[in-house]
Amino acid sequence: MEAEVDTHPQEEVGDRRLEDRDQLARSMRITHDDDSARRRATLEGVTLALTKPLVLGGHDVWPPVVLAPMAGITNVAFRRLCREQGGGVYVCEMITTRALVERIPRTLKMIRFAPDEEFRSLQLYGVDPEVTAAAVRMIAEENLADHVDLNFGCPVPKVTRRGGGAALPWRHRLFGRIVRGAVEAARPAGLPVTVKMRMGIDHDHLTYVEAGLIAQEAGVAAVALHARTAEQRYSGSADWDAIAALKQALDVPVLGNGDIWEASDALRMVEYTGADGVVVGRGCLGRPWLFADLSAAFAGRPAPALPALGEVAAVMSRHAHLLVAALADERHGCADFRKHVAWYLKGFPVGGDLRRDLAMVSSLGELDDLLGTLDAAEPFPVEALGRPRGRVNAPGRVSLPYGWLDSRDDDSVPAGAETEDSGG
Ligand SMILES: Cc1cc2nc3c(=O)[nH]c(=O)nc-3n(C[C@H](O)[C@H](O)[C@H](O)COP(=O)(O)O)c2cc1C
């Protein structure tokens, strides 16, 4: 494992960073009153059903909140921004099992945790029981992480077409072999293993309750459900009734996932489904402070202040600086940051030219200069609250290998299903 990149280079690249960070930290603690009326109203009427932490192996998680693994997003830099806001589990970007056991340098670089990440959470994607077990063994023996999550939720055609991702639980025996192999490989080191999945291929081919029971039998610490089918991709609404049904069916903790845009949604989900915790993905894109809101909500505290544009700009700058430090390359770090610009600025009255320039930055100096032209006093656009962000693509027929639906009991390993492009 590579050591976390020293943060000092950031101080060299921009001395605004520390000032901005302090300013941001102060602003986050201010209790909101006037312009947060809408948020308070949404939180009102939601009673806190959860009083106990989520237990993953020997680790108590409070609040019971998980940053969803998101390929290309939840790297060490973004996790740090989120972790600073509140408690929970912060899952790293997905790692493919074969690339890990083959020690592909690019993959090894992705397994990077900060020294203060106490519960290092790593997501694996694999389709082969032997390779997955070998990957978990490697993680355990080389102390690469404290928790392994297995990804069975990817709806990308390139992956399902070969029987991987969200298509795989349909082959229940193969699914069981993968999960059992991972749990057994993790046991000597006491690593908790969890499974993250979708409801099934489509509504005629639902797998989540069966897969949840298989995973429970295999000894997983928890099961997370993104309550959509692969066919739905990111369209429509997550079906929280499915989360409730899974909770009814399982004894191990169930984590609900799908459409948590605000902290109040997390409380509503827990109350509605009985879930033991929540997994939050797109809601925190451009809004790492959502984890402060979640911590406050689960503690029954008022929501922290919504950041004005100046505070958002400070977070943007810090995010870019952290990325540059993590990648040890200013150009590369700035290029990686570009995708976050629109999420941070969503709803703010910022002109098209400036947005475009920000989304094309190639140096930290350029970024900070552009951010400096924003109107720092501009209040947070409350109309952007509770609205979807990130992927919202249309449903699409699920590509599957020939004869896949007729081969439920086949537990042979699908060929070529392990690709680098295997997000959820
Ligand atoms: C950009 C992006 C990348 C994702 N990558 C992964 C991934 O690598 N592994 C995974 O299990 N899910 C992945 N997901 C799915 C999320 O973890 C989550 O299940 C999904 O976004 C639904 O939760 P949400 O409604 O809170 O966003 C990804 C989602 C997005 C938007």
C-alpha cells in the first residue's frame, strides 16, 4: 500500500488553503436559522428511529451512514473532505480483484488511505470465486483495509453483457461461491465483508431477497441494497419498499441505498424501511458537507448552516488541492477536479463562461483566480435542495450473455466480465 501523500505540498501550491479551511470549519458549525427554514421544515415530523450504531465486525459505526463507493469520485481526497464533516464509513473507489492480485500498479495506487482513516473500507469487484478469495486474502495478509465490500450492482452494458455486475446474482450458486470465498478469506484477519447489490436484473428477474439470504448464510456483516433494478439504471425513484422487504427477510444489518438527497431523506428511509443504516452516493456530489448534515440529523441536532458561494468556493479549492496532492501531479489533479465543478455550482447564479472556464482548469492558480471572481456572499440556492444530482439516466434493456436467464444454476465463471469499467 502506498503511504498517504504528505499534505505539505498543498501549502506550497496555495496559501489560501489553510485560511479557507478554517473559515469553512467555522461556518459549518454555525447553527442555521433564517434561510434554513425549508430544511428544518423537512426534518420536522421525522422521528429518529435509530439509536444504536451500525456494527460491522468489531467496529461500531455512528452515525450509521456510509459514503457509497463511486468510481472516479471516492478517492482519498474526496473521502477526506467528507470524513472531516462527520462520522460514518467512507468506502474507497472500486478495485477489480484480478488487477489487485496481479498487482497492476495503477490499481495498487488506488488503494490509498490517509493515516487517520481508522476504518479503511475497500470495495472489490470480481466474478471469479478463486480470484476474489485471493484478493481478500491479499488484503487481509498485507493489512490493506479493515473492511471489504463486494460490488454486485453495476448496470453498465459492457459488464452485464458478460455476466458481471448486477447480472451476476442471477447465477445464485456462483454468487454464493464468491461471497463464501471472500468471507472465509477474510475470517483469519477478522475483516468484515459486506455485499452491495441491486434488486435484480429487472422486475421479472428480482434477486435481492435470495441473494441477501445467501450472503447472510455465507457470513457477511451486512447487506446494502441500491433499490433499483439493473434495467432501471439511475432512472425513476429507488423502491424503498424493497429495502423494507429485505430488512424483514434478513437478520444481518441491512443498509438502504437510493435517492438520499438530504439528511432528512436518510431519517425518512430509516423510519420507513427499518434499515440499520444508509448508503449515500450522488447526494454528496459537490456537497461533502452533507455528512455534517447527516451527523446532525442522526444526533437530533439542528442542521448546520448552508454554505454561501464563498464557502463553497473554499471547499472547491481545497478539493482540487487535495486531488493534486494525492495524485502528485497538478495537471492531472486539476483535470480530475473538473467533473466536480458543475455539482458544486448547481443552482448558483454563475454565468456560463465562468462555469466553462472552471470546468477546463489546468492549474491550481488558475482555479483559485477564477474562484476569486465569484460573489462570495451569494447565499446557497435552497431550490437546489432535495433535487437529484449526478447520474439520472434513462432505463435500458439489460444486455446479458446468450442464454443467461436460462442458466441460473450454472456456476461457471463468466469469461471477460472483469473490466476496469465496473462501477455501480
Ligand atoms: C459516478 C458513480 C460511480 C459509481 N461507482 C460505483 C462503484 O464503483 N461501486 C458501486 O457499488 N456503486 C457505484 N455507484 C453506485 C452508488 O454507489 C450508489 O449505489 C448509487 O449512486 C445509488 O445511490 P444514490 O441514490 O445515493 O446515488 C456509482 C454511482 C455513481 C453516480
